[in-house]
Amino acid sequence: MGRPPDPARRERTLALATDYVLVHGLAGLSLRPLAAALDTSPRMLLYDFGSKQELVAAILGEARRRGAARMAEHMPAEVCSGSVHDRLRRVWAWISADDRAPYVRLFFEVHADGLVRPEGHPHPDEALTDWFNAFGAAFRDVAAGPDDPVTPTLIMAVIRGLLFDLTTTDDRARVDHALDRFADLLKPGTPG
């Protein structure tokens, strides 16, 4: 009879594998180098996760969980107070901070891969709609109503676009200025 699964080992391996992917990305991820970096074997990775695809799915889930936990810590009070400009600036400062760059790169890598291999990403909309509630609450005063999905969609789209721009160009001053211009457009009473 084989060794029974060890949930604690699987959890530790998942945490380390997620750290590895946040540094190295998913492109060209191979079990051998990953296992060597985690001081385990490809066989043990497959034993704990079933397949490479299930391991990658678990890593992405863990990265999203970590990102959501960080966002939940940041979003409540400090983002929901002050002017629209101040709130958007705080969201931007948090999400574009250097320590979040690995999550941002992984986010774009996964979405690019999803465009090429949609069969490997059965629920691509989840990562795009995760922020609806947080942004809906933070920017309620500029929404068209309590059930307005357009305002959070617009805010998320602009932030994603600016994150992509910042990630690819590293032109912080220009991208920050673009965010400020967008914040001005969101002010209540601004013609649009």
C-alpha cells in the first residue's frame, strides 16, 4: 500500500511553488527545475497534485487567494474615504507598488496564455470580476446606481491598462499622470 497523502506537505509545497512562480513566471515551467528549487522530486509533485495542470491550477488559485487577502486588508476604510481622486490614487499606489509586481506580471501572463490556450483556463472571467464588489463600494458615489456594473468595469479596465503600460514601459511618471487625468474625469458633475 502506498503512502497516504500528507496535506501539510502539500500545503508547504504549494506555498513554495507559488513563491517560485511569482518570481519566475509560468512560461516554460517544467517539473524538474521546479522540483529541484523546492527540494523535492517531480514524482512527489505529481503525487501531491495529480498532474502538472492541477499543480498550475493550485498555484494560480493560491496566488489569487494571496492577492485577494492583501486587497481585503487594504481596501476597507482607507480606500472608501476622501475624494474620488484620493481614493483612486490610494488604490493605484497599492496595486502598482513594487512588491505587487510579481502578481501583476503573473496576472498578465495567465491572461495572455488564456487567449492562446482557452481550454487551459476554464473560468477566465473570475480574475476579471473579482474586484467588482470592492470597486463598486469604493466608488459608489460616481456610479450610475446601486446595481451599476459599468463603473467598476471602467475603473478596472483603466487600472489594468495602466498596470500593463507600467509593467512594460516602467514609465511611472507618465502612467501616474494618466491615472490622475482619469481620476479627474470621475469627479461627480464632470461632463462625460
